[in-house]
Amino acid sequence: MNICHVTSSISRVGAGVAKVVKDLSEAQADQGNTVSIVTLLDEFTQKDKPENKNLSIFSCSARISNKFGYSLSLKHAIFARKDATDIVHMHGLWMYPNWVAGATSRKYSIPYVMSPHGMLDARSQQMGRWKKKIARILFENKNIENTACLHACSELEAGQIRSYGYNGPIAVVSSGLTSQDMDIASRTSKDIRLFSRNPRLTNKRKLLFFSRLHEQKGLQFLLEAWSSVRERVADWHLVIAGRGDKNYETALKNAIRLQGLSEVVTFLDPEKAESKWNIMKSADLLVLPSYSENFGLVIAEALACGVPVITTKGTPWKDLETDNCGWWLDVGREPLEHCLNKALILPDDQLVAMGQNGRRLIERKYLWEINAKHMLEVYRWAIGGGSKPDCVRMD
């Protein structure tokens, strides 16, 4: 099958969406398909692009700010692929790559699938809502109305898509990790150098937040809960790893100072660490108190490292409870505080056992080598070459 993925970024700029696109594309290429990625070029594209001889990547410069991603060369790249493409898979919403990919696909009768990656969540739509309203009017509503199928990473996201008002087919196919990710996670050891320069972390267990620094991630709940429990769990230290908007980062650090948390919270720049896997492996527990995540890739990565997780019901990780590898709680300060009071008094061996349960969960359910095949079944059905897969919801 000839597959063309279209996305705004395949570098760290694109965060979790970029990793999903790369991992899915590589898995499909390794399974014998002809796969290409058409993407915008940014400062990290060359460094972060996959080195896979079975995968073709077309990186296109944008002449105007990448906030919208207008790129004449991207338009030409998609047009040049039209006769060699069986299906187009568009990732994300609201940007020029979606506009041109949808318009070209419809003009030349190429079926396409769309992955919103959580961008149809009601809360997400309120961020920059006027720009998104314009995008809906100009092209995104037409894209959605004419797609062969929308792809959701979880039942939770499928519900968000239905709430948006879409009544067509939804393919529920989970994101995941690669076998290479699992191998790296196994081989990586705790790196004490990450914290050796900070004496406050000596002999401390580490509660890690590792994600984009954004209000969507519920960091205000984490700081409020941490302020309340910190004296009862003096053997723990909160580490915040991530980057975000500079104004938000400044406001976050000011809040930590004003709440008197500077001695019990440490910021870690992930760009200065050897790898995200070193950061993960050096933690004893991961916390992600987000309002909403369509998947939450960092949760899968932590579990692959054998680190148990605390997250919210705004993420699709009920498996944390069913497989005894973490806690899945309501969004907010009080549920998080209650959970921290229980989780942070557990002995190390119990946390280690929970982490091992989590790694087995990823191996069983969240590997791309398995889930990429499910997506291929969706493609075949979308182009009229197979029966409706079980993962496709019509209701």
C-alpha cells in the first residue's frame, strides 16, 4: 500500500504528535508498505527525523510563520505524490498542511484519514478559539465532513469527537511505543549525574512531572497538592522536567517561590539531559495531572521504564488501575492530594513491583508493531479493499 502521512512537524517541536507520526510511519514501512511523510521544516527536523531507509521524508520550508505553516513547497510535495498515493493520513488540525492535503485529496479522489490527536477536545478548542473558528470555516469542517474516517487514540478521544458533532466512522487505534523504545528503556540505568549538583536531592525519592509546561497539564493542582503533603513525605522531592511558553514558565516559577516550595521543587531542562529515558529511569513515580490527554505518551514511556504513574481520568489510562501499575483519579487538587498521601508512603519494593506490572502492560497492549497493523486494516477498508475492522465505531 502507498501511504502518505501529512503533519506540521516530525521534530521535538511537534512533541507527542511528531513521535506518533514517526513511529507509525516506520512500523508501516517496515511491514512492507511504501510510506512517505510530508512535513514542514523546522530547526530540529534534520536532527530528529527517523533514519529509516524504508521511509521517504519530504521536509518543506515555510515562507510565513509556522504558526499557520503556509508552505508552497509543501503544496508541491503533496501534489507530486498524488499519483503514487493510495491513502493520505493527516495528523493534527487547524494548520495549512491540513488545508492543502484535504483539498488535494478531494480534488483527485484520494481517500484520507484524519487523526485530531486530542484537538477536538472541548477544552482544547477554547485555546485560540477565534483562529480555530476561522480555520473551521475555511477548510477544517470540509476536511472532517469528507474524511473516510477519523482516528481516535482511545475510547475517551472517540467520545470527544462525538461531542464535537462528528457522526461518521471513528477508528479507535491506540498509540504506543516501538520495540526499540522498549529496548532502550530496558538498557538505560538511573543517572545520578542528573541530580548530583543539587544537594537537596541527595537520598531523596523523586516524583517526576515530565511534559510540556502548559496550563492544560494541571500543574497548578500539582503545586497546591505538593504544598499540602510535602511535610508528611520529607523523603520525596518534586522534579519538573519540560519546556513551554516562557511567560508560563516564569509564572510557574514565581508560584513555586511564593508558595515557599523552592527547596522541595527542582526544574530540570530535558534538553540538557542525556536522554528522556535517563530522566524517566531516575524517577520513582511519574505524575501527570492533566485536564485532558488523547493518549499521554509520557505515561507509556514511564511504564516502559518500570515507573508507576499517577494521572487523571482526563487521560485514557484506566489500565493503571486494572493492571495495578498506578493511580487513575479525578481531575483536581483534592483527588491528587489524597492520592499523593497514599502513594508516597509506599515502600520502594511495592513501587518497583507496580512498575514491572506497567512494563508488562505496554508489552501486551501498546506496541506499534501491533497497532500499526490495525491502522493498515482501517486504510484497506477506507479505500474499499476490505471489510470494516472491529476497531471502527459507527455509533
